Amino acid sequence: MKRVTVITEKDGKRLAAAFADGRAVSLSVEDPADPPLAGCVFTARVQHRVGNLDACFAEIRPGEMAFLEVHGAPPAPGSVITVQVTADRKGDKNARVSGKLVFSDSLAVLQSGMSHVGVSNKITDEAVRTRLHELADAYMSPEYGFILRTAAAAAPEEALKAQLASLAARYENCKRGQYLQPYSLLDTPDPAWLSSARDAILRADALGEDLPEIVTDLPAVAEACRSRLPEHLQACVRVYERTDIALYRVYGFDKVLSEATARRVWLPGGGNLVIDRTEAMTVIDVNSAKSVKGKKTKAENTLKVDMEAAAEAARQLRLRNLSGIILIDFIDPATPKDEEELIRHLCRELGKDPVTAEFVEMTKLHFAVLTRKRVSAPLSEMLAGLSGKEA
């Protein structure tokens, strides 16, 4: 499977799309002049408490308030504390911040307030789990713990040690923020598009898979990508230099954007998905539409449409960056065996998502209930201000 991440700019927005075998599987849009704050660490001045709630407002930048949920004794108004932005401001809702710090890299995650080492459940070899535990224990602190990602199992030991040490250094640097003035920016994470593209390359290298490629027409972006990769992988970053046709058009970004915002998505066999977002959830309706039975029985055709729908629905969740509760209204499978096969297929497709996406249950009405972790705004919100698109 050929994988490439393409990074370019259009109308002042930075676009990054990941393609697998020529099809877009993820897409992000960012304003370089106003990058998202999620993940940034600030020294903030505590303001007033929020009614009877265990929460208060903290001023992270002059005049910019953020909602801070408090666990335990609330900090005194006027005090300066270190916080990390967990959710960007949305409309008239303030950004949300936390006193717990989380730093992520391709092989490991550091989390303050955690007193143990966690290992990905996808690593099932007990000998490997024990080895990783012992290795990470050497970098533990009473103030934080580590979660080791799946790729850590196959990563060189020195690479994992370097990441653990780097994460610990970031934490210690932010800890010193308590001695600084309020509104100081202590740590800024890599942009989502950079960390995602880098992690894909590092993971493929660790597992001995074909290496993905990063293609960009922005020299500064290429340099930033190379600086986050070891020397032997920097050749995976390529600068597009043709002037007769823009990179944006070579990879058909207009078509990708159109597909990622369309309400109806067609399936290979003639069926389609209808995707609707509400305040509470996302609902995906599966229709047989133009699907032709041919020599297949009704049961076989139903399963075929549902299997195509499961794969495409999982792809659309990534492409549109949908999160929260998702309901998929499949065509009723003919037999319990067909339903079990459909669920297994759906779970496999969800497993390809780098963001945590889980199958919860299949209801009696054949609604598949899923959840997907929110890590950033949905694509529809990212697209606000891009020419010809609306949030």
C-alpha cells in the first residue's frame, strides 16, 4: 500500500492530506497565522470560581479566559499556575485547560499525575511487555508516568530511550514555569499534520514496512519535517518543485474537499452513505440505492453493501475528523452469522484509525454504536474561511 502525506497552502490555509493507494484517508486545515492552542502549556493567572462548580477561569493570555476544571482544593484567585490547553475555544465557549500535563511522541506518552507505566493493549507478548516496563521504569518520576505505544515494541531501544528522556525534559521545563510571569508560553506541540506524518514514517520503519512519503511545495515545511526525523529517514521528505501545475491540483484537493463535506457518499457497488451531524451525535445511514444484485441473493447483496459501508464509514470518520457518539444504520443483516462478520469487519477498519475509535454494540434495530476520541475540531470547523467552503 503506497502512502503519502501532501502538505500545501491555499487561500492562506495550510492543507495536509494523507493518501493511501490514491485515496485520501485524513485531512486537516490550519491557519499558519493562528494555529490551534490545544496541547500548548501556559502559565496562567487564576480568576474567579464558577458558581458552585469545582471549576474556575484562568487567564492564559491577556484578556483570554479558559475554563479550568479543579480536582481537589481550588487555586487561590490571583495565583499563577501551569496549565495545558485541552480544547480550543469554540464559538462563544472558552478554551478548556487542565493542570495535568500530557506530552506525546511517536513511541510514548508522558502523563502527569500518573504513577505507573502503561503498555498498549495491542502488545500481547508478555516478554516484550516486561522489557518495555523495565526500560521505562528508569525514567519514571513520582510526578508522572508513561504510556508506551504499539510501535514501541519494534522500535530500537535507543530510540525509545531518547523519546522518554525528551518527554521528561519537556515536563521538567514546564515545571519551572511556576517561577515565571503569567501568560508565558512554556511548550508548543508539533502541528497535528507534522506529528501524524512523522509518526507514520517512524512506525513503518520500526515494523519494517514500506516507508510513507511526505511531499510539500513549502521548503520551510520540508525542513521542519526533516528536523523531526532521524537522518536515515529524511529522504522520505520530498519538495515538489514543478511550476506548471500546482501541487494542490496534482493531488486533487478540490475533489477531496468536496467529498469530505458532501452529505451523500457513494459506495463502489452502487450503495451510499448519508452522513448527518447533530449536537449530540453523528448518524450515518446506509442505503442499497443503485446496488445491483446480479447473481447474488438478497442476503449476499445486503452483506456486500454493509461491508462496503463499514469500510467507507470508518474512512469518513478519519477524513472528516468526526468524534463523540456515532450511529451507523446498517441494512439489516439476513442472519446472525452475517451480523458477526459485519461487526468483525467494522472493528478491523476502525483499528486502522490512529485516533481511538471503538465499536460499542449492535442494537436490536441494527444500529452500530461507535465512539471516537476528540483530538481536534471536525473538518467542517477547520474549513471555515477557506474559499468556497463553509463550516
